[in-house]
Amino acid sequence: MHELSLISNLFDMLEEPVREKNARRITRVKLQVGLLAGAVPELLKTAFDVYKKDTPAADAVLEIVEVPFHVRCRRCGFEKTGDDYIVLCDSCGSNDLEILAGTELILEKVELEVD
Amino acid sequence: MKTKQVMVLKDLLGSNNKIADEIRSKLTDQGILTINLLSSPGAGKTTLLEALSGSLRPKFSMAVIEGDIETERDADRIRAKGIPAWQIQTGGACHLDARMIGRLFPEIPADLDFLFIENVGNLVCPAGFDLGESLRFVLLSTPEGDDKPKKYPKAFTTSDLMVISKVDLAPMLPFDIEQARREALEINPRLQVFTTSARTGDGIPALSDYLIAELERLRRGHA
């Protein structure tokens, strides 16, 4: 359940925009979660709901966009996107693939209520 | 009252990764090779460290950071060998993070050769957290089964080296060493694979030679 520590990091990161914009509260938080990031969206949502109590995000909605794998073959340059783990290049059969997307855990944007 | 959209686009692990990079740069500047050990509980991380200490310590110094949810047991085992050890009790957290290592940093002797960090036994959560290590090892013990690399890919794709441990038990188990090696290399072609038995000492000299070569490489790079 390392989702809890990820959400704890998220709340640390939310302090800056709230302070900078002098916001009353946070209404929406949007994350990009790669399918290979090792974090489970459902568990992130549960952890978010536990953490948000008594914070400026108490009524906020957590939106999660899941990012598919995107790999490029280091041998032939062939690229492929998928929602499952890709280990072999469809074009040349090489297993030397570079992961270009699908491992990210990114706070994309925050929606704030301001005066 | 109005709403405002603020684009952030920052990594949720950004603060961890920043601390990890600072730790890595300090440790490599000091010429210390740091290894983060991942595995399931009971795969033999502490026993491997005990065995490695026998072949490394005549010439090299080492220290160990132990991560466990509770108890001081692993650090006690390492200290019994005369090796400096620090126990981090995570109190429930399923992995170490860079901040926990950073807090110990002032206590780590600057003239050390090897610093081993034994992560909390778990093939899932520790894989996501950079601790500032130079190398990441994942242990797979033969009783666990040879199908683990693809079931827990992140631990194997983020590691530099896989140790297949407890190979002395392999003849009694339905564990195919070549199958485990093949499966791991399919998802991480750059993985180095070693087989060890801490009980018989099989494979321990080869692994310590590898570590010594990596230490020399790190020091040449920072000379």
C-alpha cells in the first residue's frame, strides 16, 4: 500500500498552489498514472479520501487519467502503445525496448476556489 | 468566488527523487558503492549479506541499513558480525524512502567501501522508490517459484542485478533456474544474473568479485 505515501507526497505538493493563489479550497485534483507505475488508481482514490479530511481538499474530487505503455524499440525504432506489458518488438522481435510512457505518476493540475 | 485551474505537471515522486539524487551524488563522491536490496520476505537478504561479509571484509569495509516494519532483529544479526548497522522501523510502511535514508546520512562513515540497504521484504512497493543507490539488486529465492519476474515486473525491470538465492534447494523444488533467468531477461535485457547459496557458499565469491569490480569502476569514474 505505497499508495498512501504517494498521496502523502501529493498533499505536500498541493500546499504550494494553495498558498500562491491564496485559494479558499481545492475542488479538483488531476493525476496522470502510468499503467506500469505500480500504483493502483482505486487505492490512490481511497488514500486520497482518507487524507483529505480537515484539509483544503476536504471536498475535492480526485480525477485519474491512466496512461498506456508506449515503447520504442532500441534496435529498429518501431513504436507501440498498449494497455498491457510489452516485452517484445512486433517488428523485429528484439526485447530491447525503451519505455517512453506508462511509468509516470504526475500531478497534472489542480482546480482551486479563489476569491 | 471563482475557480482557477493551475497546471502543475510535477512528479509525485519528485521530492523523493530529488533527495535520492542528493544522496547518490554524496555517496559516489565519497567513493561508497550503495546497493538497494529488494525481495520478498524470507528470500535471504540478511543471510546473503552475512555471507558476503565473509568474502568482502578481509579487505573492504561495509555497513548495512536494515528496513523492516517492526523489530531490530536484522540489524542485530548484522551487528553480531561486527558490521555497523542501522535499523529503520517503518512502523507499517511497506517500503523505505529516500528521506529515511537521508536522516541516517550524518551517521554513515565517509571512509566506507560498501553500503547495503536492505529494503522491507516486498516485491511491490520498494520498486517505486529510489533511495539514492548506485545499484539495485533483486533476490529471487528458489522456494518462491520461477514465475515471479513477470508477476512482479517492476522489481525486476528497475533492478541492475538479480540474485537467484537458495540454489542448494533447487534440486528439491519445481524451480527451473534457466526459466527464471529467461523470464527476467525478457522483461529486463540489461539485468545481470547471479546464482547463490549462502548456506554452501556457492556463487558468493563471484558476487563479491562483481561488487569489487563495480566499486573500482565507481571510484575510477570519480577519480
